[in-house]
Amino acid sequence: MREIVIRENESGQRLDKFLAKYMALAPKSFFYKMMRKKNITLNGKKAQGKEQLKQGDVVKLFLSDETVEKFRPKQTVYARKKLDILYEDRHTLFVNKPAGMLSQKAKPSDQSLVEYLTAYLLESGQLTEEELRTFHPSVCNRLDRNTSGIVAAGKTLAALQTLSAMFRERSVRKYYLCLVYGVVSGEKKIRAFLTKDGRTNRVTVERKKETPNSGADISDGKESLIETEYRALRTDGEVTLLEVHLITGKTHQIRAHLAAEGYPIIGDYKYGNRDVNDIFRRKYGLTSQLLHSYRLCFPECEGELAELSGKEIKAPVPELFRKICADRGVM
């Protein structure tokens, strides 16, 4: 018999979901059969599987160790990598992701920020191998591989769920810095419609006549309304440093939206000006777009996120980004 006491990161989910994580190789039918036969119980009583688990609940498996271990996959070995941690508390962690690092895996063989974060939590004793079987820390927002800057992560299930919801609901204000080709002045809020081609991982942006209700974020599965604000900080008469407020958050939104406005980001070969990018590549060795998520502003928060209430988190600009802007006299 094996007794499992539900911990903080395991509460708030259905019993059958928990069991599917604890014995990930077992078919769902196995769990329901064992619950019917009372070989799996919850707090000493027969369970159905739909019960919501609470911290302190006791799940008992009247199964042999051989049976349990047969259904438990081998633990993953997580690669270690030093992280530039900007802020950390009991529930959350914010990392300054470098350009070139994936926020999340694109394919099973990838190593991403999620894996490095998991390794950090294991190494620092904030997470155990056993806890990892039923809860995986993860990121709450994603940046393109070649975009640098702030990525938020949840270290507990409650924080992960709440913080992810805040990003979805746009209650966190997100600001980026980017260097664009062209002379920009003042500030502007721009709106357009974005369509993504999943086959090429490329988006197109076009303006359309707006309907009276187009202020809402709409999507028919192919087309989404996007909103971006930008403010010119400094220009040398050829390139301009912008601060961008990302209102909606769609795939490649800033890159494609600014390019559609006639201000492509320096170093962006997908949406930018190849000739201009080649000049910066030869002169500076630039291989990624000069787009950096540098500031997050939080509203009043409660519960697990109380320590983030009213907080502003900033990420320093990467060295090469700063050098190029300094050489052009825009920073």
C-alpha cells in the first residue's frame, strides 16, 4: 500500500487528473477500475475521480510497488544553465531570457527556459523529484526565440494559474524596446488584423475598415484584431529607438505590425529589410532582431501574487543592443 498526502502544488485538480500524472503510463480505464474496487481511495472512502483535491487530502493506493512503478516513467534529466534572475519570491520567478533561447520546447529534443528553470528549482531545493511527477513549473508568457527580455514563471500551481490568467486578461502591462529602420516621432496607437500561417510560422498584417464593435479582441480562428502602442525615444535620422506597449499579444505581433507600418525592426530577417540587416550583421555580428521585453507593470494583486502588487520589473538591455544604440546615438 502507498499513501500520498496531497501537497500545495497538487491541490485544486481532479483526483483522476492527479492519478494520470502520478502514474502517467497507465490507461485511464485502470484508474476507474481501481477506484470502483476501492484499490484507490480518497480520505479512506471510495472515490469516483472527479473529486477536487485539497491540500492535506490522503490518497491511498492498495497496489503493489511493482505495479505502481511499472506505470511511472523514468525521470527526465534536466540540463543546468545559469539564469539571469530579475526577481524571485516563494511563488514566482522572472528571468531575463537571452536571444537564442526557447521559452518552451518546440520539439521533444529541445532544451528551453522551462527545462533550465526546472533544473534551477531542483538544484536549489525548491522542488523535489517526487513533486515533479505531479507538478511541472512553467512560464506564463512566451517570447520568440530571438527576442530577449522578461519571461515570468510560476513556481507553484496556484501562482502559475493566476499569473497566466493575468497575462491572458492583459492586466499586466508589457513594454518592449526595439530599434527600427526609419524616422519615427511622437507616439501612436495602431490597430490592424493579423492572420497566421501555421505552415510557414509567418503572419500577415493588414488594415481593414473597422466595425462599431471592433474594439473587442476578436478571432475567427484565422484572423485576430491586434493593438500596439509605440513611442519614439530617439532617432539619428535613419533609425529610431522605440518603446512599445504590447496591448494584445499575438504571434510576432510587434515585428509584423511595425514592419507593416513601414518601420521594420533591425535584425529581423523574417519581416524586416534584408539589405539593412546585412549591414548590421557585417558591422556588429548581429544575428537576432533588436527587440527586448524590458518592463512589466503589475496592478494590485492578492493571494499568491500579493508580493507583486504594484511592482515594476525591469530587464537590462543586452550588451550588443546597447552598443549598437550607443554607436547610433539613440541611447
